[in-house]
Amino acid sequence: MGNNANNASDSKEWYRLDNAAKIFPAVTNKTRTSVYRITIKLSEAVKIKELQEALEQTLIQLPYFRSELKKGFFWYWLEPSTSNPRVQLDQGTPCRAFSLERRNHLLMRILAKKNLISAEFMHVLTDGSGGMIFLLSLLNNYAKKCKWSVDFEKPFPDLSNIPPEDLYEDSYKKHFHRNIPGPVKISKAYHLPFKHLKPPQFSVIYAELSAKQVVDKAKKHQVSLTEYLGAIYLFTIQTIYFNHFDKTSKHKRSILRVEIPINLRNLFPSSTLRNFALFVMPEIDARLGEYTFEEIIRVVHHYMQLETDKKQIQRIISRNVGSEKNPIIRGIPLAIKIPILKLVYQSSGPKLYSGVLTNMGKVVLPKDYSPYIKGFRVTAPPSDPRLKVNSGLISYGEKMVISFGNQSTSKDFEQEFIRYLNSEGLSVKILNH
């Protein structure tokens, strides 16, 4: 690879896909797009000309995001594109698939609608943390173009002291260690019994809550915000499980499990803008009977505490990167690797969990931005057809927004989730798009 990742788009830089990205080109389709969205809600209508200029400036500052996917004999890779992307009108289905076959086709897009700016990224390119850095950099450049009354003397976000090689490193490989035992294998999980919509149909509901109220509820239960909402997620799945118990086969899977992504930058030193996340999957077994919410929240809390231990995470990194480094696997042509990756995904991907809850955390902006920004939203990628619903949450200021991305004909999951929030005394407002 080249050495200067801060060059403009004519750089000769290229990147092997990081460990998390390798699976996506093989399993992505119109339904399972691997595309997520982060949205900023402004206090005024978006100025398209200024946003376009800001996008061009941001791609000069962060040229890695002007990358396209290339297909070789043994592997995929990313290399600079000559594409000059335009701000798009936000209409139709969110999180649509990117074309992986077209030349000069980027893996990110910027969309605008009324007072909303949305950035969509394919997970081949980056995870939620990297996508947020790009979007905040875009926001800063947009603020300059619009002449907002904010302090531009202090870089925001400030990446000036981070070496280019750190910004674009494969942090999985950096923190890989040999001869570490892999994680324990787990059983297949229950899936929501709803009818799947014809692809690529995908609906999203955004629910707004008081961030303080939710945090206070979590503290009352002596757990983290993620643990609290993860427990509500599992409790919701359990409710649906027992409501449908008599209508389904006696061979139904009984393990109810939620996949919760964790940002590894909080455990390992890394400033990468590429993927650097893994998952923990707290579970309950419905064969043991119906759990109270208090029982579920204890299960989730202790599971999260154990499985987010740095040594446990190291086991997963060791397994994932170790298989990638296997010389036999590396020597298999890509035409053969793709069907193998699909089989691996089918056997050890969504079969193992019942749903996904992604917490993007709290967005913190300089105070002088507050008059211009009303809120943030995150939309998780459309789920695998077996899962039906994925959820994401993000907080800014006094508000938290939870999204429910649904590919089924039922809204039972969202209704049960919101019903439980209301039962906890939490006020929920459904947002208009």
C-alpha cells in the first residue's frame, strides 16, 4: 500500500478488505443490503449547493471514502475511484443496495430532504463509528459553507494529530494474536414468525424518547443503557414467542438471542475509520419457562459484563483473523471462496440470533452548533430475511431516537417494544419521516 492516505482521490492507495468487510460482497443482495444510514436533522432546510461543496471538500480530507470495490482472482479490495458523487434527493426506500459491479461506483451516498441530511454507507467500507466521523466532518464543512456562527478555529472532528496509517489501518489484524483459543460454539436461535415482504421493501419507524428518562431507568436497574434496552429487546421477543407458541411447530427453536454490536475502539487503542466492531449475544432459553423482565435484565447485564471482557473479545478476533491468515484459504480462488462464504454465513450468521440492537451512543457537538441541529437518527441495515426487524438507537442533547427497520408484514415487534417502554413510564413520540 502507499504511505500517504491524506492525498486527494488521485492517490494510488489501495486496501485489502478488513476482516469484518470480507463477508459482505459475498452475501449482499437487494434484500440484505449491508447498508446503514445516519441522519442529521437541521433547524432549517438543507442548502443543496453548499452541501455539495461540503461533500467535495470532505472527500478531499478523507479520501478513503472515495473508494470502490474491485474483484480479483483471489480477493476483493478497495481502491480510489474517479467518481465525483452528487448529493441525491432522499426519496424511496432507505438503505438501498449499492451496485458492486459498476465502475466508479462508491460505497457511500449523501442524501437530502427538507431539513434532513443522511449519509449511507456499505459495511464493506466502514462501521458506524467511521461513518459518523465522515458525517460530522461533512457537517463541519457544511457549516463553513453556510457561514454558521460557530468556532472554526478548533478542528471538529479533530483528526489532525492522527497519522494517516492509523486512520486507515486494519485494526483486527493489528490486535490479532496467535495461539489463542476461539470462542465456544452456540446453538441456532428463534426467529420472528412474520411473513417477509417482497424485496426490497423496507419500512422504518423512528421513536423519540427523553434520553435522561431512559438513562435514569437503566440506573434504577443498575445496568448500562445498552443492557437496559437489550433486555427490553429480549423481553419483546419472548412476548412474541409465547404469543405464537400454540400456532407453531413443536420443533421450534427455543433460544432467544439478541446481537449487540460493540465498538472495539473502546477496548483496544485504535483510530481507524474502517470496520472495528464485534458482537455479543445475550440469550435466554424459553424451554425454562417465561422470564420476568427483572430476570432478563440480570441475564443481559452479567452476559454483557463477561463477554465484553478484553480477553473474551481477543478470542473472537483470534478466530476470525486466524482463519483469514490460513494459507490454504488464502490460496483458494475467489470464485470458489464466494460460495464457501455464503455457506458459512448461512450456517453461522443470522441463524444464531433473533434480532439486532445497535447503540450508536451519544453524539456530542460543540455547544455553538446547538442552534443549528435538532437531532440525529440511525437506521440499521435491512435485516437478513430470517430476522425481519433490526433496531438502532442514537442520542443527541435531550433526545434519544430508536429506529425499527422492518421487512415483514407485521408491526407486532415495534408495538410490543413501545408498549413496554410506556409501561416503564417512558413517553414515546413516533416521528414523521
